[in-house]
Amino acid sequence: MRKETLNAKFSKFNIEWLGVREDEEAYGPKAETLNVQRSTLNVQQGSESRFDLEERLLEFSSRIVRLVDALPNTRAANHLAGQLLRCGTSPLGNHGEVQAAESRRDFVHKLRICLKEFKETRRWLRLLQHSELVPAAKMALILQETKELIKIFAASVRTAEKNAK
């Protein structure tokens, strides 16, 4: 017998199951945890912002979408747009597949797919730059981001392969 109720005060769901609510402790109040008991890396202490790869991939994909939409309506630009749209937005979805990998081998395989898609994206972006359909100054930032993401995923593949042994 499971019952869900909306707690308006905290605007979150509380699930009641066998008389114990999710937000209450089943065995009494929680013991206080001292900060000494929680180790924190020096890197975490210095900055409040946290690196979020999924957000970075989302931003990259949206930049690709905006770039593709800004291309002229010519036969060549339409071809480049289609190729770039497929490979440039693919890593976002494939990263979700990486997070849901069923084994270490599957994890590495899906990371490699993301890396492959980024390398393909870099090639299409370079062709777009050389064809002068977009000003070179506007291409520099997205090419730099692509290069950085390639480095991140290449390092992730190396680390995952090393840890698999």
C-alpha cells in the first residue's frame, strides 16, 4: 500500500510506505556529521563552480544547432549542415549511453563513439571554415571547444582502458 502526497510547504513529494515517510528517519533523528568527517579536495574548496560535462555537451550541441541554422540556403551549405548537425549533436545523446553502460567494455566502447563523433565534427567544422561560409572569427571558438572536448574524451578513454586491466 503506497501513497504519494504533495507537501506544499516544501514543494516536494513525500512517499509514505508502511507508515514511514521518505523525509523522516525510520530509526530516530539523524546524527550530526562534523565537517572534519567529510574530506574535501583542495580543488573543491577554492571554487564554487563544478565541472558538469553534460551541461558542456548540451551547450556545445546548441551552438552547433545555432551555427547550422545560420548557414545560407545553398546546396553545399545544406549538405554541410546535415552532416554537422548529425555528428555535432550526437555526443550529447551518446554521453547518456555512456552513463548507462552495462559493463566496463561497453562503457569504453560508447566513450569511443563520442570521441569519434567529435573528431568527425572537427573535420566538418574545418571544411566549413575553409569554404568561408562562416567568418573565421566565429569559427575559432567552436573549433577550440571541439578540440577541448576531444582531449577530455580521449583522456577518458585512456583512463577507462587502463582501469579495465
